[in-house]
Amino acid sequence: MPLARIEDPLITLPVFLAALLAFYIFWNKPKRSNAIIAAVLSGLLAYTYLHHWLTMMVIIGAVFVLVLL
């Protein structure tokens, strides 16, 4: 019964990767539509898997700090 128990990353990893990709696209082409997509996907991470959301916030925070330096 290999599909009797689905591992968590199989469900939540696509949302995390989509949020990372959306943030990357927003970073390269800062438009309102890209910002909305990145914000919605980043917010969706809080509902799918909290640890992915925390990782995303650390990444966004680190990028923000590096830009300030």
C-alpha cells in the first residue's frame, strides 16, 4: 500500500515552489500583478504548511536586509 499514506511534502511542496517562483518573478519584473500573485501564494503557504511559510518569510526578510546593505 504505497499510496495509503501520502507524505506531506508531496502536497505542500508545489505551493512552496510556486511562491518562490512568484517572488523571483516579482523581484525581476516589479509590477502590481506580479506582486499580487506573489502575495497570494505566500499567504497561501500559511494555510498549507506553516514551516514553508516561515521559510518564505525568512527568505523575503533576508533579501530585504541584503538590499538595505
